[in-house]
Amino acid sequence: MEARLVCFNFMTHLLDLKKKFTVVTGANGFLGRVFIEAISENNGNFIALDKNISGLKKTVTTLNNKFGTNSKYYKCDITKI
């Protein structure tokens, strides 16, 4: 039991994303949305990048309101960088 508690505490600390920003490309796609939701659930902020931001504004706003985060979104096509 004690070893499981230590492992749980380690993983919780490892996944605590407070005061950290993560850049997610393709944020409007299926996996991108899964990633930004997981980041928000772990107290993290993200910068969502996608070449098609339709619907992304609503998703980011909803996650910010639900989890108290300060994430941002931008239109960006990384193939042009």
C-alpha cells in the first residue's frame, strides 16, 4: 500500500502543470483536443495552434472557464514556418 501511495504522489507531482504553458499544434483535431483537455484537467495552460480555428475559440474558452486556466489559441500553419 505504501509503495502505491508513493507512486501516486510522484505521478501527481509529475503531472502538476501549474504555472506551465504547453504548445499544442493541430489543437483543433481529435488528438489535439484530447491533449488540451488533459492539460487543463492537470491545472496547465496551453497555447493552441491550428490552421483552422473554427470551433477552437469556443473549446478554449470553455476549458478556461471550467478549470480556471489562462490558455490561448492562435491561427498558425506550422508547415509554413
